[in-house]
Amino acid sequence: MVSDRKNQTLKTIQTILTIPRGEIMVNRQRLAETFKFLAEIDSISREEGVLAARIREILSGMGAETWVDHAGEHVGGNTGNLIAKFTGNVSAPPLLLNAHMDTVEPGRGVTAVLKNGTFTSDGTTILGADDKSAIAILLETLYALKENNLTYGPLEVVFTVCEEIGLLGAKHLDFSLITAAYGFAVDATDTEGIVTRAPSANHLEFEIHGKDAHAGAAPEKGINAIVLAAKAIADLELGRIDEETTCNIGIIEGGIATNIVPNLVRVKGEARSHNEEKLNQITDRIVSSFKRVIEAYKGKASHDELPRVDIRIEKDFSRTDIPSDHSVVALATRAAENLGRKMKTKTSGGGADANVFFEKGILTGVLGTGMRDMHTVRESVNLDDMTRTVELLLEIIRLHATGEA
Ligand SMILES: [Zn+2]
């Protein structure tokens, strides 16, 4: 009997040892319930108030100190960003953890349906796995840390508003509340990748002012703004400029009637590059093309003020470029290795809150949750993938707290 029990105990221990470290701690049921709970609270950009309040209750219940900053007032929303701090149980540099609370349309009245281990909406709305799968993952990670008495250092958790409408929450975040110098955002798909590079982007707007006239009675008195815009655009090299640079003209609006020479056209576009100098070059090239067309017309016209082009260039977001030997990369890579998984550094073509953090000197790698088909009614996320990311984060936090990576 005794030896039988001994064998049994040995077997149990062997089983535990062969299970990767994270797996035994994640409560999949709770993770799924948390996600469904979050997904079914409306939180369109600028309307994240109810969701923020619910998350704040959960975090306070776990013993975090929480703040809501004043970003809501700056962006015209009903809440600011939610910040929660956990002191941890060992001293280590504070680690930033981030996800965004807002979702896109159609995102009201979401029903999260779990079928064969995958969440989708009922097909009439988005699911909001972007980025509520990340919020659920971060909350489950925190639950697991607490209830398993795991070793962890200080954590600064930032849930932003208005990411989807130009990273507005992050741009207005009260950075005086943040002391972390690096960390992780969870807002991508690949559970075996970390985004360490993302481009800078400029938003470009051109208002071309011509002169209106009756197109039949006195066309020679008019200056056709549509023609000028067309000439400026036709001369441009658009699309992919090189490996790290792209640009696009995406919106053109103008004209009132077929019998009026149009006096106003608005053209909107963007340029992106991983290289700041190239971003400036391509922006200059687009601007020059519009200016050149206006100047060329003026050269032969008698009208003095017109035509004219008003140009507005705004930085949409700054680039991210985390060196491959930085702790953020080492932590993610080592954690994945310890779990028997792969981890590759990735380049993103888009902007995320992480770009804003990078600009503020907080180096933030972006991890994936397995979410797919974001911003469509077919959006989905797999519970296995979410569980994997909780495991990864638990191992990252352990390595960070113990100084092993
Ligand atoms: Zn997102």
C-alpha cells in the first residue's frame, strides 16, 4: 500500500514537472468568462466609461491602486485612461502592461458566442477581441499572480481610451503616473511574435482654392480646382516607395455641380516610414507637387491671389524601434523558450499605443492574443491562444522579477 501511494505521488510530481510552468495556473473558465463579460459591455471610442468602471472595480478588488487620468476631457470622451499599480512582492524595475479599452463600429450590443473553443460575435457586430482579449488576458494574468502567490515586481497597468481614433488616449495619458521604462502592450495577433518596429506616419491635407464661374457662360473666368488637384496627384509616386516607406492619397472631395467650375478641392493622404529622413523626403515630395502645379498655373494667370493651396501636415504617430538586445526582447524570447515555444521580433505597418509610449521613452513591445479579422463582423479569438498569452506573460513577469532575463 505504502509503496503504491509513493508511486502515485511520484507519478503526480512527474506529471506536474512535464507540464510547462504556466499551464497549471491559468483558469481557462475564468478567462473565458472575463472576456465575455468585457466584450458585452459597449465601449465605442469616447464611450469607454462603463467598461473602465467595471475594470477598475476588478483591479481594486485585487488590491491595486487605481487612477483615471484627464484624457477624457481632452478627447471629448466619458472617461480618461485607467491606470493601476501593483507593488509586487519583490523589488524590480516597474514593468508596463497595456491594452486599449475602446472598440470600433458596429460594436454596440455585442453578444460573445463561444463555440469549439473560439469566440465570435453573433455576426451582426464586431467582437471587440481587439482589444478586450488583451484586457481579459491581463486580468487573468493578475488573478493568477495573486492566487498562486507568484513572485512579481511592480506592475503599472495602463488601459487606454480612444486608441482606434488616432491613439488619442495614449497621446493624452498622464505620464507623470508612469515610472516604467519598458514593458508590453497586448494588441496584435501572433502569439509567437513581438512587434519591435513600427513606422512613423504623417497625415497630409491639401485645400486647393480655385475660382468658381459658370461653366457654360464664362468658363474662362474660372480656375478649376479639380484639374489642379488632378495634375498634382498624377505626378506623384504613390503606394510602396521602398521596403520601409509607403504613401497614399485616400480622400478627394470637391465640386458642387456639373455647370460650375469648381473652386475648392480637399485632398487627404498619408505617408509612413520606419526611417524619419525618408518620411520627411516623401512628405516634401508630395507637398512640392501641389505647390509646383499652383506655381505653374500662376505663371500664366492674371488672377493674383488664386489659385492657392493650403497645406496641413500632422504627425499621426512616431515610430517604434526597440533594439534587439533590449530587455523587452530578451524577456519575451526567454519566456517563450522556457515554455517550449518560438518568439520572433516583428515589424508592424501600423500605429499603436506602443508608438506613443516609445516616443515618451517607454520601450514597449507588442504581443499577440490570437485575435483575427479585427474591425469586421467575422472577428474571432481562440481561447487556447488567449491562454497561451497568459502563460507567456506569467513567465515574462517571473523572469523579470527574478532578474533572469
Ligand atoms: Zn487594437
